[in-house]
Amino acid sequence: MRSRIGGAGARQPWQSSHALILLPITLIVVITVVDIHAPTDVHLGPTLVIAPAITPSFAGPWTTAGIGALATGAQILIGATHGGLYTTNHIVQIITLAVLSVLCVIYSALRERRQAQLAQVRTVAEAAQHVLMWPLPEQIGPLRIASLYLAAEDEAQIGGDLYAATVSDGAVRVLIGDVRGKGLPAIGEAALLLSSFRESAHRHVPLAELATGLDQSVSRYAADLEPPEEAGERFATALLVEIPDHDPVTRMTSCGHPPPLLLSPGHVVNVPSLHPSPPLGVHADAEHTLDAFSFEPGDTLLLYTDGVVEARDTRGRFYPLAERVARWTDDSPEALMHHLRRDLLDHVGGRLNDDAALIAVHRTPVERRRHHGRVGGGDTARHGAGTEAGKPAG
């Protein structure tokens, strides 16, 4: 199915561009025919420049050159038909149309080159995203996970927001963070934080100690690489979450990061009360508090960065995440991300001013073991057999 969809998508631009070529060709034919049959005091030949002018919007330089040549030829035909090919008026019109067609070809070539450069930048950004932020698995033990990343810069698909997940000693550990800055300049610090988390999260250490280790890594990075004019400005907020496989709780350590939302069936949204410490990189010796909350089967934990709740609409109003997400508490993590993406972009008018990341972690209900029913049936059968065996004869 994927190959058929991909094939259709690959053919669609080719088909649409070839269909659009009919537009300038039709214009040239119509203008030429009308001008030839129009009175001698009506001159439509100069409007032929419309054809090569609109062609670069959907075609390359070679096609634009062909349309320009066709328009110039039509202008020559008009002059010859009216018997004034060598008049000053027709010569000026022909030369002008030819020059404008050449300019359209040059513009088309520059536009095509710019598109190729932009495509290359996006390819590199996408590759960097996959290298730095590995895609989160859809299922880890009893947890279903879905994520969403929206970069503020058009050319980038990654920026200062980050997330990661790993398995450690019968539990899942999740990191979501936001380094200072946005877009491509923030990738270096995001990469440092992600690598430190992946290196340390699998060790059997409490979340508070893990946060201390990340804090020290960010502080060392700032001390070694921070420019003097940016002293004290390199930091990152982070939220560390640990979800045991068999215990319906979740443990969190916040380093200046917004608290998550706990979504329960029936459109119930709660905000856990955290005791956050300063952001990473501000105080390397800061104490980090461990908070624990109930996380029952059927609940969904929504983690997010401040780019979501600080997104403004045209009136300057912040995005009301808790209010909007209450509509979709019963949806799957994938559907929840789909709704939030569409609703958030509608709120800001299609463009964010800051990077935004979200993660939905859903604890699936524990399936009831069916062997209890089978054991009960077996016991009943054995009990009936015993009764029959102990039944007096006759």
C-alpha cells in the first residue's frame, strides 16, 4: 500500500505541471488569433509576455525558454500577417518580448537553484533530527507513546526542544526539555542533553541523581564553550519522568519545566503539583526533588514544552492547552497528537514563534487473565465428578 501511495504522490507533480503548461500555450494561441482578426488599430501582441511570465511559477528554465520562443514566434507571425514586420513598432515589440522572455528564463533558473538549495537544507535538517532525536517507539511495555515536534524555523525540523525515552530496570524513563534559543543554533545544546540522558538513564540511579548528572553536564558545556558575552545564559529546562511497568504511579523530577497534564477518561484533566528546581546549567549543586503521582491504567500523561502554552493568536492570547485537551481525553495518543497539531496551528495562524514538542504517554489497561474462568470450569467439573463418585449407590 505504501508503494502505491508513494507512486501516486510522485506522479502528481509531473501531471499537474504538464497540465499547467496548457495555460500559457492557450494564451499564446488565443491572443495571436484574436490579434490577427482584430482591426488594425487594436494591438494585442504586447500581452503575449504574460505567457513566459507565468511559466516559471510551475516549470523550469527549459520550459520557460520554449514558451518564450513560442510567444516571440507568435509576435513575428502577427507582424507578418499585418504586413508590417519590418516597421519600427513591430521590431520594438519583438525585441522587447524576446528580452523579457530571456529575463523570465534567468529568473526561473535562479528560482530552481534556490529550491534545490532549500531542499538540501531540509534534507540535512531531517537527517540531524533522526540522528539526535530517535523516533519514540509506539509501544513500550504497558505504555503507548506518541510524539509531536513543530520547529519554529521553516528550514529546520529540529531546534531547541527535545525528548527521549529509554527502558531502565522494569520502568520507562522519559525526558522532555527545552534549551535556550530556538531553531538550528540550539541543536548543539540539545544534542549534549540528549547524549547525557541516554548515557545515564539506563543506570539504576534515582531521578534526582540523574537530574544532578544532567545539570553538571550542561554546566561543564557552558563553562567550556559559552562565549563571554553570553555568560550565564546557557541553560535548559527539563522534566524527567519514570513510569514503572507494574506499579500504577509515575515519578517526576522537574528542572524549571512546565508540569505535565494528567488526562483521565471522562474529560478529566489534572495538573500534578511539582516542586521544581532551577533549570539545568543555572546551579550545578542544586537539589532536585522527586515527586510521585498516581498513574492508573487508562490515564494519559501529556508532556509538553513552553512553546505550546506560550503560543499566541492574533490577539495575543496564549494557547489554552488544558482547556483544549479536555475534549480528547478518551482518544488514543496518536489521535491526541493529531488533534493538538491541527488545533495549535489554527490558534497561531499556521506559524509558531518558538519550537514546540509534545509527548502523550498512555497506560493501557491490564488485560484480565482468562485462565481464571477456565480454572473455575475445571474445578466445577472435578467437583461434579467427586459428587458423583461419593453418591450412594442405588
